[in-house]
Amino acid sequence: MAISHVLSVIAILCTLWAVAMIVLITNDLRRRGHNTPWPLIGFRFFRNASLYREITLKEEGRVGPLFNAFVIPINLAWILALIALATR
């Protein structure tokens, strides 16, 4: 298997992880009183992530764990996808 295929698979897995984390972030925001309609989650995921960051920073004095669990894999997915395209 070529390195570009391996990197593409890892990028897809990172993207799926980030999607799972944004669903958890949206659920956490819903419990805190900030509702997002399910059809609009795809359009508001960056807004929800930053809102989650702000709320947890105010409440706990540090950023909540779901924020980093979203930011790291989504950025890693972009980087891996670009490297996979470059190595093709």
C-alpha cells in the first residue's frame, strides 16, 4: 500500500474522531442551555467549539477536554490530507 493511501486513511480516521467530538461538544452545550438544531450542526461546528471553549474557560478556569480532542485531530487531518496529496 502506498504511503499516500495510508496517510489518507489516517486523515479520514482523524476526521471521524473530530466529528464525534463536535457531536459531544454540541450535546454538552445543549445541556448547558445552548441549543443547536441538528440540521445546522455542520454549519456551526466552529461556532460550537469556540462557544464550548469560552464557557468552560469561564466556569472551570481552563478549556474543557472536548475542545482539544476536537482541535488536534481536525488539524492533523488537514495536514495528513495535504501530505497525502503531495506524495501522490
